[in-house]
Amino acid sequence: MKKRFTEEQIIGFLKEAEGGVPVKDLCRKHGFSDASFYTWRTKFGGMDVSDARRLKALESENARPKKLLAEAMLDNEALKVVVRGKF
């Protein structure tokens, strides 16, 4: 899934709001909802671009082991079914 805005852009929007630009004006100007703005503020509030890049790298790093664990759990369940003789 392609994101519409990069972390750098999102942090820029947050900085604009911190600078006094009303949220409704930001949303209208850049074409996103106020719900998106508040979600981003929760996730990226107080970060700078390097912090956001590091967060993205850590999320990506964590995704692989989670996927491997899920696959191993599915394999384990399939083996249990085979051992019980249920197909």
C-alpha cells in the first residue's frame, strides 16, 4: 500500500500547526482529513525527520520476525491437524 504523504511531509504539516496554522486550513490546503492529522500527531508529535526515519526503520525491522512467527504458528497448527488424522 502506497502512502500518500511521506513522514517528512507529515512532520512538516505538524510543524505548520505548531506554528499557528489552524488544523482545518492545513487539511483543506493539503487534502487530508482532520482525523488523519490527529492520528499523525499522536504518532509523530514532537519528532523531527530523523526520528521518523528511525521509527520507520524499526517498524520495518520488526515486521519480518512477526511474519516469520505467524508462518511458524500456522505450520505448527497444520502439523497438529495432520497428526490427529484430520484433513
